[in-house]
Amino acid sequence: MAENLIIGGELKSEKYETLIPQIKALVLGESDQVANMANVAAALKQTFGFFWVGFYIVRNNELVLGPFQGPIACTRIKKGKGVCGMAWEKRNTILVPNVDEFPGHIACNSDSKSEVVVPLLLNEEVIAVLDIDSDKLNDFTTEDVYYLEQIVGFLS
């Protein structure tokens, strides 16, 4: 794949539909997980302009900041803490329309208003989570979950 993304459409679903095959081609040819996470984060940030896009990787029983695009972030998150830690613990995607209403939300940046976190599983174990923050309330829907789970699936 070339170093440039070709994104079409005005609707979010149309953008995902053109982005997904490009991400799939990009990551399936590369065995290094960190490189793939870096390119996925960059592709999502470039395509949608989300406030923050990145990965937290499970290391020594905590989530450690991995490749990301956006302002500086929390470096370590405990299992069950915040949206990322909860997605890791529950092994499910978590969609948060308003982070101020999420019990135990970790405010790495006060500009974050909504969030979606998708766990990356390998052999039934969470090895990382994809975390995306928006500076707008209610910016994510089940449509995002549908496509983001596909994208994360390419990394497992």
C-alpha cells in the first residue's frame, strides 16, 4: 500500500468502507504489532480527525501507553479503571457518549468529551485496547463500534 490513504464519501460509514480495505492491506503485510498499531492510529486520526486515537498495551498487569496520535496521554492504567481499564476487564467494547457521566472516568485530557474503547484479543486474552476520544459529546455510535471492531480484528 502507498503511504497515502484514499478516502471517499461524506458519511462516516462511507469513509470507514474506503478505509477498512486499506488498513487491512497495510497491516496484513506487516508482522510487527507496534508498527501496525501506529499506522492504524494514524489512519483513523487522519481520516476522521478524532481528538485522540491510540493504543494501550497490556504489560505486567496494567495498560501501558502505546502508539497514538493526539495530545500527551496517561501513561499507565490499572485493570478495571477508567474506560480503557473497564474494556480490558470486561473484554468488551465500551461506548461512552459523555465521559463526565462515566463512573471512574480517568481524565487524561479535560477536552475529551466522548470515548470508545475496543479491546484487542489474542487467544481469548486482551493484549491491548484501541482508545479513541472526541472533543464532542455523543460523537461515537454503534456504527463506529461495528467498523472499529473490524479494524482491531486485523491486528489479532
